[in-house]
Amino acid sequence: MANSANPPVGIIMGSQSDWPTMKLAAEILDTLDIPYEARIVSAHRTPDRLWDYGKTAVDRGLQVIIAGAGGAAHLPGMMASKTRVPVIGVPIQTRTLSGVDSLYSIVQMPKGFPVATMAIGAAGGANAGLMAAGILALQDPALAERLDAWRAALSASIPEEPVDD
Ligand code: RP5
């Protein structure tokens, strides 16, 4: 469902190298039938693209932005400063500092410009998709049903007893 016209969710990331993590958010949105767009928008390498994206987000109908970045990860916070559309931040796992650098860069926003920060890496990517779904489900009963079913299926897949490998 990528590249739908006026999708409610924008997935943005600082680099192509972030896509394997951000794709996990996209896969959740695909599963739940939620349209989205995916774009590379780097705070440092393409600051004008970041500015334009934030400036037009409301008018383009975006309702949630999922922003992933690694290292000196300024993208989610800068996007939150540019638009009131809720921003969900995904700290990308880095080789040098394991993503703690990304986490600290994203989570410690000053009062006034929040970023809903997920876990580092793969869990954060997938959970960002689920968080976006939960926000949209507040106004969309059919999506709420799909999300409830997804959650129930996950619960049902967890065995009660452990087994040997
Ligand atoms: C950040 O720098 C990106 O979000 C990425 O996680 C990190 C490394 O980018 P590349 O050097 O792989 O393009 O801006």
C-alpha cells in the first residue's frame, strides 16, 4: 500500500541503510491494510527536504509520521518541531554504540515538541507500525477490529509451556 495518494501514515528515514528496520513498520501497516508512503529524508544531508516534508504534512493529510534515524539521530525531533502531526521515533541500531546513541538522540526532547520513542532496532520498527495503527484505530472502527484480531492472534500463538529446542 506504499505510494497511495494522500496516505495517513508517512514513514521517513535518514538513509537507505535504515530501510531494513523501517520496513518492519511498513509490513505491519501492509498487514493491517493501512496506506502509507516511505521516503528518505535526512536531517543532515537533505535538510530542505525535511523542512518541506514537515511544512506540508498537515495539508497532505498525514495523521502520523514514523521517523527512523541512527547515530546523531535528529530527524524525528526536527520533524516534531516542524509539524504538529504526531511523530513516532525509531532509534536505529548502530554498529558503534548499538543504537544507544540513536535512542538518546531521539528520546530526550525538550518540553513542547514530543517524539513517541520506540525501542532500539527491529522491535521498535514493528512497534512503530502498531503504534500508528492504534492511533488511527481511535477514529476507524474497521481498523480497530483488524488491530484487535492481530493482537489476539499474537496472544494465541504463545504456547503455555516451553519445549526443548
Ligand atoms: C543517519 O546516519 C541515518 O539515519 C543512518 O542510520 C545513519 C548512517 O547512514 P548511512 O551512512 O548508512 O547512510 O543519518
